[in-house]
Amino acid sequence: EYNGGKVILGSATPSIESFLLAKRGQYELVRMDERISGNMPDMHIVDMKQEIISGNNGIFSAELTASLKDTVARGEQAMIFLNRRGHSSFVMCKKCGYTAKCTDCDITLTYHSADNKLKCHYCGKRYKMLDCCPECGSREIRYGKIGTQRVVEELKKIFPDINILRMDNETTATKTAYLDILGAFASGEAQILVGTQMIAKGHDFPNVTLVGILDADMSLYFSDYRSAERTFQLVTQVAGRAGRAAKLGKVILQTYSPNHYVFRFAARYDYDGFFDKENNTRLVSDFPPYTTIMRIMMSGADEDKVIECAKAIYLKIKPLKDKYDYDIVYMQAMKSPVGKIENKFRYQILLRFKRVRERNIIADAYKAMEEGKTKGVSVFAEINPQNLN
């Protein structure tokens, strides 16, 4: 504004907030409804419940396995998307139910088979892999949901003679690794690229004709009002990596919820239909963009002090419910979903309020924060946080 410049927001899947502003005329909307290289790839939704009924308990559906074999045989490339790195997302004792957790963070450890270690994806701490359960001594150890590392291992069993690349936080830790992997795939050194969100957006590989989306439900059931929106965005964006040149593309989406509206709209690339459905849900349930969420987070090494601080701030904020009446639709103090990170305990106060008197409510909440602060406890606030976990 200061320099009289123009700002362009470009996306195949705008946020609900941005598209609502465009529909209201606060943003000028410029649409490009046709793909420059032709049609979007066909998306096939595979019901993984039926795969299990038919006797297939593997990672890949019969259709995805057959399509991968056809793609490789034609000399074309495929991308496999799974938004979970590592070998398995948790390690559990089958006998007593013990689950390995980080001692510093309230989070389960992920098994990485390459170095046979358990790792915390919050603080980075590493642990020796379990030989037996530390609680009951049982050697019956169960591996949880699969990660990218395991996917590569399973693919190598099917395709022992081709090169398969993996792109996630583990494989791109060094300075040039990201570009090295993309360069190798672009030059045809590998026929299959397995990756997390890193492979979902912006990449243009003319020889990629197949995209497989594994465990598409994973982001759908997070305890976050944006979970449906994020799933639609991810599925649509990663699907767009297939068939970007003259060759036709195909997308195979594996899910246990084939009738969910997110996948129905995504399979048709129907952003407008998804927006109407999601926007109406937000409207009737009083979630952004029709309300504002404020999260006040307290964290510290002494849990008693953090609880004391949370109580003090909550008692200062509670009278706002009477002051602003129906404008505040939700107010609650609680332990954070991830209750401890790097040996610091976390508690939070969540406020959700209508936007009519938004500035006044935020100002009063900040004042209550300052008055209720406790020494030795870190306190900060977020407005409409991107991650409520």
C-alpha cells in the first residue's frame, strides 16, 4: 500500500478466507479454469476396506500396483504421496499396550529403519529401538502406521531393478539434497519418487503420468476445523503433478472413507462445490472466517507454575463472557493437545468470538494476559493459529 504496489495471491486451492473475500469483491478475482497443457488427470478413488475384504492387506491397492507396473513398463514416471515420514508412526507392545514416547515431549516416537532408531519429530531426540517392552518384557512389538521409508522398502520388493527416490525431512537434511533429488528425478535417473508435502506443489515433470495418494484420510480427522480444507488442498495439489505434458495422467487415491465429500469434490477438481459446502459448515458452526480464534499459550518447566498461570489468566478473562455476551461463542482453559515439548509443559486458553467487536475483545484479552502472568512461565497469544495442536 505504501509503495502503490499490487499483490497477487495465486493458488489452485485458495483458503476459504481468501476466496470468500474474492466473492465479496474485496479481492479482484482472476480465474484460469483451463489447464494450459490440457485436461486434468483422471482421479480414481479406491476403497481400502474392500481391498482388505478381498484379501489384500498390503500398502498398495491392486489398482495402484497394476498401474505402477504399467507406468514403469512404458518408461514413464510415478510419484507416490504419503504425508508421514519414517518407517512407522509408532511402536507398541502387543501384550500390554505400551507405546514408546519421547521423555521430553508428549508425543509418540517414530521408528526409522535406516538407522534402526526411534526419533521424536518435535525435538529431534533419538532413542535405541526396543528389543522388548520396558513395561512387561514382551518381545511382541507392533509397528504402527507406515511412513515414506517403509513405502520405499515395499516398492523395492515389487521393482528390485529400478531406482526409487524418497523426499522428506530426513532425505533433504543437507544443503543441496532437495535440488539433488529433484534433479535426479527430472533427468530420469529414477522412475518413482516417494515423498511428503514436499512433492505436492509446484513441480513440473513432463514424464510423470501416475500419482498415487496413500492414506488420504490421515489429515482428514485431525482435531482442527481446517482439516477438510487442508485435505482437499493437498489431494488437489499432488494430483496436479500427473499428466502435465502431452501424455495423459492418472491419479489413484486410496482411502477408507471413499464417500467423504472432500474426496468427491477433489475427484472432480470442483473447488467451487467444495467451497460452498465448507463455507456453509463454517457459517453454521461459528468458525473462521465468520469468527476469530485466539489461543493463549502458557509453557514452562514447572507444571504447577504453568497451571497456576493458566488459572490466573483464565480468571481475568472469564468476565469478558459477561461483558461481550453472545459475541464470545467459546471460552475454555485446557491442557494443550501436545502437553509437553522439550521438557516444557503446555496449557492453553481458547477463545472464539464474532468479528463485530473483535478489536475490543482482543485488547481486553491481552490486558488480562499481562495481569495474570506468572514468573517463570512463557505466555504468548496467537490469532487464528494455523495449527491448533
